[in-house]
Amino acid sequence: MIVMTSAILPQHVLPVGPTSGPDVQIFKRFQKHWEYIDRTDFRPAVTTDDNDLIADIKDDTTDFVMKHLDCFQPRDDYRELLELVIIFLGGSPPRGVHFRIPGAIHHARWMAKALYALKIYLFREQFKLTAHENKGIRDVCVFIVRLNVRVWFTAPDAVSAPCHDLWFLQSLKMYEDINPAISKAAVSKFSGHLWYLSEELVALALFDPAVANDTKRAMVEAMLEEGSASDSLPKGPKRIKAAKKSIQEMSLVGCVNRNTKIFFTNLDIAAEFLQAEPETWDSRDDFKAASSIVHSPKVVNDLAERGVALIEEYNPLLTNDEEQKQYLLQVVQDHRKRFPDAKKATLLQTSEINK
């Protein structure tokens, strides 16, 4: 399983205020106020001066969102986010304009923050906000629509991750023209999460149809020109360090070195196709076999959110006693070690050991 780096929501500009618990106060206020809101009276960004902040990406983002609304979404809040983006841009989702009741809130769940921010923005004239809160909500919504929604819904595609990570990082840098504070904070945060621009995993880009053949050719040349990778080289992927001043000059080719070949060794992939021209790869059996391997890993981009949601739902079902909860977590942890899967062979093996 690969855990993808999700988009970074700019929490420092979100007017959440100080808190000692899991609730976000502005969201809690909005949740309580929801029953008084006329859901037919909302204001998309296109009807305000904020349209200038999204006009250049409106059509492309709408097409992107509509495409993903046609795809299977593993959770209802994924679809809700896509529909809210369409409404924010002034459009109407295929299922029509409707709004779900604001749900659970937790600091670890960026999806909840995105949903709340978009709803608060759309109904801002019916919900009392300070000038600081209004600006913070607007800034977050613009960031979500311009950048977050695209990288979030492309994250499950591991093969395109190097290309998307590079695009996102460079887009964050260019975001200085819209909001320097968000750009600076997000670039700093995301620069520490460039897993797929490592010297090994960047090889995934060789299987990405969106990457130009000229780029793939240059990547192969950079991989081979330094000779063979040796056992004396550092083990494991090295994280790429992005110098803020040179982000716009970064490239996939620049992330490649002789260690990149370790990717093929670790996955037991025949790499003879690298000797051929990239234009011919799709017709080669060895490339097809390699492509099948790199497309097989399961990808999750919200593992932490799922964990938080699961434990929140599970905790109150058995006990409210904190000490008993800790014992329960230890029992679950021990059970997972003893039974890593649900196969009969595992159960039989464990049974034999316990005899």
C-alpha cells in the first residue's frame, strides 16, 4: 500500500481561533446555525468580486470536477466536495444543487474543513462573520478550488504522482501572485513531503502517459550516464530538497541519478525497454509487464482521516471509560499482530502455535 501525500490545506489562514479540543469553533457555530439558513439563497464566487481570483481556472476546473463526478467515489464526502466546488464556481452538479447537513468536525480531517469552508462561503450573508473570518474563509476556498481539489483527486494514481507533486510545488510557488502568505506556508510544508520526487520513486514517471517522450528519454540518459548503482550507495530513497528560489527550475530529469535504477531491482522489473526509444515502449511486452506491476499497488490518500473517523465511531460503542479504551486499543494491536490477515492458513497456523 502506498500512502499518498495529500494537498496541504492552509490552516494558518483559517480563522479557527485557539482551541483545546477537537472542535473548530467557527464550524461549530455554523453547524448550530444551519437550521436557520435558507439553502436556496447562496452566493457563488462568480457573483462577487472574488470571481477575479478564479476566472482563469473556472472552465478547466469545472471540466476536471465533472469528469471525476462521473467516476466512482469511495466516500460520500468526496462527491460532496466535488459538487460544492461546482456550486462555488457558479455551476450546477449533475444531481442538482443541494446541501448536506454539516457533519463531524475534527482537526485531523482536512476534508471536513474544506466542506465547512465552502458552505460558510456560499452562505456567508446568512451567517455572521468578522472581517478576519470572512477573509480567511475566502482565502481557503480559493486555495481549495485552484489547487487542492485537483491534487487530492489525482493522488490515488501512483504512476502520475511524481509529475503531480512537481506541478503542485511549482503551482504553490506561483500562488504568490494571489496570496503570498499561503504560498510561503504551503511551499514550506509541502517541501517536506516530496516522497515521489525521490531518486527512486521518480522512476514511476517513466510509466506516466502524461510525461513527454523527450522527458522520458532524458530521464533514461540521466539514469544510465553515471554507470550502475552499487551496493555502496545509500539504501532507501533520498528526499529531494526543494530550494525555494529554484522551484520553478526543478524538473523530473533533475531528480534522476544512478540510484533510480534501484527502483527496477526492488520491484524485480525487467528494464531492457530502457534501451529502446520511448515511442516504442507501448508495443513492447517487457514494458507492458513492467507497467502492470507499477499500476498494481493500492493507493490511499486519506489514511489518517479514515483512522480518526473509525476510532471516533468505535470508541463510544463499547465503553466511555478512558482506561478501558486504552486496554481495548492494546487488545486490538495484539490481535492484528497475531492475525495479520483473515486467511484460513493464518488462523490454522496461529491455532497450532497456541496448542
